[in-house]
Amino acid sequence: MLKDLEHMHHFTGRLINPDVPPKHQKTADLRNSSTVTEFILVGFEQSSPSTRALLFSLFLALYSLAMAMNGLIIFITWTDPRLNSPMYFFLGHLSFLDICFITTTIPQMLIHLVTKNHTISFASCMTQMYLVFLVGVAECILLAFMAYDRYVAICHPLNYAQIMSQQVCVRLVCSSWIFGMVNGIFLEYMSFQNPFCRDNHIENFFCEAPIVIALSCGDPKFSLKLIFLDAIVVLLSPMVLIVTSYARILTSILSRASSSGHRKTFSTCASHLTVVIFLYTSAMFSYMNPRSTHGPDKDKPFSLLYTIIIPMCNPIIYSFRNKEMKGAMGRALGRGNLA
């Protein structure tokens, strides 16, 4: 019997006391529970060595490509005088957020793909989760401001320079960062307010909040509900601004006679909408779905979508269909005007 109890303590981090009545056992467990000092990121550890080697090569290539393209956009939007407009100012900051996002999660995943040690310390997990919250929320808000910028440029072209002045653009970008920081502190507190004494295996390649909360002691439903409500505010509020902006843009361009103007406007708006749809769809699945609908096979594809695929695709979506960006890239690379 004693050996069984010791085995139970080793597995769960808690020792069941047979002298304590069952109805009081849970309280005693929470009070006397051992503290989890590290987590194990399961990620792709169950894959074969050859599969992990293939994934490492693939993700390293995607990560390098994303870093190079976003870095190039930051360089040309911040140095090329011909791209001195609010749209490119926002685009440069979006690329910077994408670099922060992928650097927060992907390098660690690459290391775990080639090593046997898949642990992450408690402090590192908290830091990673906070950075994901901060950058993810800031990017959602920045995309909403970019939609508003397109609305002003298309529907109020005569007043565009006055409405979207440099001072206003700086304030909008700063507000997205500040809201991301404040919201990240709140979400971090909700994620780690309970002690951790259960299984410390995280069924993903980074510390994703809903999965980590489910491992905490006690009932995680309250924290998950608050994160769900926060996701409604963070995701749906910008979405309302985006939908409203594009509804007015659509009404405005359909009332014009120029078909060439229609194509150019639709091309610009389609790029932004593509990014919004991919990012918001993956984020809503991760943070606004009941946990009963989640699982490793379902979580990982969406996590990969918004942690590496979207940051890699943003420069392609925004740049390769934009003649000004093509020309700036050509000048930056010393190959002449590609447009």
C-alpha cells in the first residue's frame, strides 16, 4: 500500500493521505501540492527521427525565409523615401511584429526537433506565453488600424494626409503595443494564478495558454472563461472595425465608374483581407473554442499557421502584388526597378 502511495506521489506530484476524508482531500492536495518547475513540450517528439529531421529542415527554411523577407520590408519601408506613407509605416511595424512572433516560438521548436531534451523552465514558459500574448494582440489591433487607413485613403482621399498624419500613425502603433502589453499581463495572471501539480506535458511545441491552464490544480474553467471573454474583445472588436471599414470601401468603389480603379483597390484590399482571415481564423480556433473540441492533431496545425505560416506569408501577400514595393525591393537589392 505504501509503495502504491509513493508511486501515486511520483506520478502526480501529490500524496494521497488515507487519514484525510475524501471530501477534504482535494483541499489538502492544493495546499500541499508540489510546485512544477518545468514543463515538457511534447511537440513532435513522437515522430520518427527521419520525420523530425525533415520537419527541422522545412521549418528552418520557412523561418529563415520569413526573417529575410520581413527584415527586407522593415529596411525598405523605413529607409526608402518613396515609401513615406502611413500604409508602409504600418506595414513596416507589422513585419517587425511578425519577426518578434516567430522568434518567440520557432527557434525553440527547432532545438527540440534535434535534441532529446524537450523541457522548458517554468519562468521561460511564462515569458514565452507573455510575448505571444503581447505580439499577437498588438498585431490584431494593428491590422484593424491598417484597415482604417485603407478606408480613409479610399473614401476620404482629399483629407487623407490630415487625418492620417505622422503623429496619428505613431500614436496608433504605440497604442497597439501598449494594449498588447497590458492585455498580456492580464492574460498571464489568469494563466498562472493557480498552482501546478498535475502532469506537466504540454501537447504542443510552445506554451499555449489554454493547454497550460488545463494542467493547473483546481478547476481551470474560470480562467478559461475569462480568456474566452478577453478573446472576444481582442478579436471581435478589431474585426468590427475591419468589416465596417471594408463595407464602406466596397460601397465607395462600386459607386465609381472606373473599372481599372476597381481592380487596383480590390487588389490592395484583398491582400489585407487575406492576412486578416488567416490570422483571425487560427486565433479564434485556439482561444475561442471549447477545450473538448481540441486535441494535439487539431491544435498543432492552427498553431503552426499563426506562428510561422502567416508571418512568412505577410511579406509575400503585401509586397509581390504592389508595384511600389517591388520597385523599392529592386533598389534595395541593387537590381534596378523590378516593376
